[in-house]
Amino acid sequence: MRPTFAIFITLLSFVQVYGQDTTKPKQVQLKAIEVTSKKPLLEQNIDRTVVNVDAMISAASSNTLEVLNKTPGVTVDQNGNINLNGKGVLVLINGRTTYMSGQDLANYLKGLPGSTLDKIELMDAPPAKYDAGGGAVINLRLKKSTILGLTGNISLSANQGIYARTYDNINLNYNYKKMNWFGSLSYSRDASYDEDKTNRKYFTNDLDVYLVSHIRGRSNTKGLRLGMDYNVSAKTVIGFEINGQQRPSIYTRDYTSKTNTDSSSTGFTYSDASWKNFSSNMNFLHRFNDKGHELSADASYITYNNHDLQDLNNDSYFFHYNLLSDMKIFAAKADYVHPIGIEAGVKSSFVKNNYDSRYLNEKIMQVDSNSNHFIYDENINAAYINVRKQWKRWGAQAGLRIENTNLRGKQPGNTAIAPSLFHRSYTQAFPTVFISYKLDSAGNHTLSWNLGRRVNRPNYQQLNPFVAFENSYTYATGNPNLRPQTNYRTELKYQYKQWLGLGVQYNWFKDIIFTLSDVVDNIYISKPQNVAKGYIAMVLVNLSLHPAKWWDLNVNIMAGGMKLNGEAYATPMNYGTYSARVRLYNQFNLSHGWSAEASGDYSGRNVNGQDVINPRYIMYAGIQKKFWNNQATLKLNAEDIFHSAGQNDHSEGVKDSYYTHRGIFDSQKIGLAFTYRFGRETFARKRNHSDNTADQEQERAK
């Protein structure tokens, strides 16, 4: 930590001397800014909920995935899958996605310090402008300033659970004349520990198997972000942004299996991976006037590379894996907005994936037949139009998005697997309707209704027929024949100012994608399948209360029922459940620069394919002190105070078998963070460019 502090102190010295622009005599410097109010945690807009991340004390000593898991309505399961109000999501960063999903997206967000976040935008009913992938949209807005001169902030943190972690970053902005430069450097040292205990019972041969596994991992993520906006004229702005992330990681997994027949086995996996990401973006914005008449364009090029060397051995075999993946993405779009209430745009994206998985069987010293080479290309072309009209009390918006999808997958094959090839093309329409009515002339009471159709496409790794060995009793593979999951949604909502939101929502799903397990020779083989249709009906309540002058309380409640109707390997899946989730977030504004927070989250019983997840709860708390004229902040927080975030679940509908599972992880932690804002603030010049070109394909990467 000492070299890191030395670098930051040197930068601070530079800022104090050169942090103001003295070449413009007409520029008025504000020597001091008095902060008289604090941003609320939540802001309710007509089409989204905005979360101000700086209002979370624990954000500075957490990674982005942990921040998301504390966000109202958002859940992150044990495998890193992100949901908003029970639906899968399309995750955007500054309007552009990471083109990853599942565990890959989770690992990426773990390497992104929470202190780099400015806002989180939650869109439960996204308009036609956004790609149709994902049942909902979460947009992560990174910190970026338009204040003249040199400004920025530094965040340093330490986090201790079973293992130590740190999430550090520095953000810089330099706004001079027609140019605004922005950038950030980040470093994250992450670590993880998971313990899984599973009891399986096989009915056909009266066999009981007890599995215990321990997974330990560590990674060191280095990130760079650099961009510039250039005002060509008073009406035209062009810009660019580049991002890079490098994450070397090591993880180990050891397991032990025992049976009621007194047999046992042990196994061990060692993984050494090197993951790299680079993305670049060019954007353009022209304003025809100051009434909202504008044209924008955006293009992105993104690459992901991963080289993972694994050794797996147990009592029966030893494998050496060389897992290589390479992905290239190009996406371009253009949007036109007219102030009469018309918005339209087009977009094309091209994704090329190359997964080369090589198995070397050390006993026979040759490439094993389980080796797999999967090549996958995807092209999506889209066009949309959105029309809106506002009257004195009524408001209406209707949109239509058309997406044409072209897929091509190829598996060259090997000595045991014949070559295979598939090609699919289809075109789908995604309508959206939104109607609102102000119940009073002041607009304090608003009633709204919306209807929409969206799609969840399988992520790229789910399509890969690669076979992964977890232990002697558990394998996993992909499915190139997966179809997209279709989602229909409608909601009636009442909103009173900023403090009460009450909604009734109904979601209907077709071709639901679940990862299901089949039992073959006592081996659980998990594979994603389109297995069911079903619905989720729920009531949503959001409250922002002020019980006292010094106390702010946010309450988020989601309660309802779900039902599935399908079949898993000839076993019916006709079951459902009623559940509720309650999240409380308390902010205490104390005197002399002190403030505190306390939050809790209760998740009721849930069903995910063949998994029935038991209820659980988690508690957080934190305290902070501002000093140096509110430019510096010291934050202390405690995570999962009662170590209650572990998952207990059991099976429903597994053929000729039943299991119970208990998983715990390194969630009980204490964190300390220091943040400092620097630079003189003059005035803000805003640039409203919608840079969301690459907003779906990355979500499903790897």
C-alpha cells in the first residue's frame, strides 16, 4: 500500500499547484461551495429508478457486484446471475454493455471498484430505444465531470473477511476551452472462498453420496479508462473513449465424496487464468436547436481474450486443460430525436466467438476426445421508432423495435465427436406502450400503465457444447439448440411525489431457459434447456420516508407468486411458490460531519428450475465522517453482520434422485475507505450524448 499512497500524494501535490485554469481571465472561480443538502439514495423518474451510489457508505469499500446486490429490487445469486424484480437483465456501463453474462460478468464487475460508480439506473420497463435482450435494463453510470479546470477524486479501501481485499481508483477530469478530458485508473485485489455441501440420494440403487467442496480464488485487476469530448461548434460534439482491463486470477477447488457403501474419492482442480479486455468507442452529437432536435451516432469495437490453464485430477484420471477463448465485437448505431415527440434509430452488431478447449489425458499422453472447438458468429440488425405525446394531464408513448438475428455455429469435431454446423435466422417485433395520467393539477399523484415484450437470448457460453468436469459425480455442458426466452410484461403503477410508488405487475414467460440436471450412471449432467412456460405476478412497493429530520428510510417490498408448467427429462415441472422480498435502508444524518447507515434484506422462498431456495436474510451497517471542508471522507462499514447470506436449497423434479445443498461464502467482512475530492469548481457544462451503442451482445459473452 505504501507505493500506492506515494503516487496519490504526488498527484495531490500536482493538483494543488496546477489544478486551476489561469489562462482565461473571464472565468469566475468559486473558492468555496457550501453543500446544504444531500442527494437521496433513490430518485423516481417516469421511466426509471435512479440510485445515487455516493449515498451508500459501503460503496467505497465494495466492488460493483456487491453494490448491485444492495440496490433495491436487484438480486445477485450465488452464481453471479443478476435479476431486477425477478427478471434477467441487460447490464449497460455508460449506456454500453460488457457483452458478458453469468459468472463472466460477475467477475468483471468484481474487478470494478464501487467508488467509480456515479449512478445506477434501473429500468423495469425499458422503451423501444434499448435492445430487446433482457427482461429489464440496469445502466451503470461511471463518474465523469464537466466542471471547468482540473478536478477529480481518489478512493482507497481495505476490506477484510476470511481474505483481504482492496478496491482503489483515481478519477481525473480536465475541461479546457473546447475539450473535456476524462480518465480513471483502478486496481482491485479480490479474493473469494466458497464451501459447498451436498447430499444426494439415488432412488434406483439406494445410493447416498455426500459431496464437500472448497473453492478459493484470488485475482488482481488493473483497469484504465480514457476519453475526450470535443466541441467542434456550439451545436456539434465528437468524442472517444477507451477502456482496458487485465485480470490474472488463480483459483483452486478440492472436493471429497463419500457414499453409504463406504467408498470415497478425492479430487483437486488448479486454474491459472489470464483475462484481458479492450474496448473503444467513437461518438457524435449534433443539436439542430435547443429544443431537443438532435442527431447522434455511436460506434464501438470490443475484444475479450482469456487463456486458462487447468489441472484436474482425482482417483480415476488426470486431465490438463488449455481453455482458450477469443471474442471480437463491432456495433454501430444512429439515433434521431425530434421535439414533436418522435425518436427513431438503427443499429447493427457483429459478434465473433472462438472457443478452443483442449484436454490432455496424462495417462495416455494424448489429446482427449473431450476436447472441443466451438466457433460462433452472430449478427443482429435493429430499427426502432418511438412516439410520445403529452397533454395537460394525459401522457402517452408507443414504440416498436424490429430485430433481425442471424446465427451460425460450427464445431469441427474430433475422433469421438462428428463435425456439426447450425444456422438460424429470425426476425421479431417488440412493441411497448406507456400511458400516464396526473390525478391532480400539480402532478403529485400519477397513475401509469405500461405493456411490453422482450427477449432473453442465451449467453454465448450456454450455447457451447463444451463438457466441464466438476467432480466424479458432476459434469456440465452447453446446448447449441437453445431458443430465446420470450417475456411479456404489464404493470399498473401509482406514484405519489418521490415518497410512494405502488405497482401491480404481471410477467408471462415462454421457452424459459433453466440449467437442469439429468442423472446418468449416478452422474449429474447439467445442461441449459428450454423447458417451461410460466408467470410471475407481484405487488411492488417503494417508500421513501423521513421519520425524523436526521433520519431517512427507504423501503422496497416485492411480494407475489410464480408458477411453472413444463418438463425436465420426462419429469413434470408443474409447481410454483409464493414469496416476498423486503429491503430496508436507513440513513442517519448526524452532526459535525458524521452520518451512518443500516440496512437489511430478507429474501423469501424462491424456485429456479430444479432448485428450491430457502428464505434467508442479510444485515449491513456503516458510519462515515467528512472533514477538510467536506472534501475528504472516512468510511467504516460491516457486511453480512450475522453471516446469514449463505444459500440452502433442495431439488424438485430431478429424475430418480433428490439432493439438499448448503453453500456459504466469504460474505462477512469489515471495510475501511478513504475518499478525497480535489480541484476548484467553476461551473458545469453538460453534454447530453446517448452513448449506448453496444447494449446487448456483450451481455451474453463468453
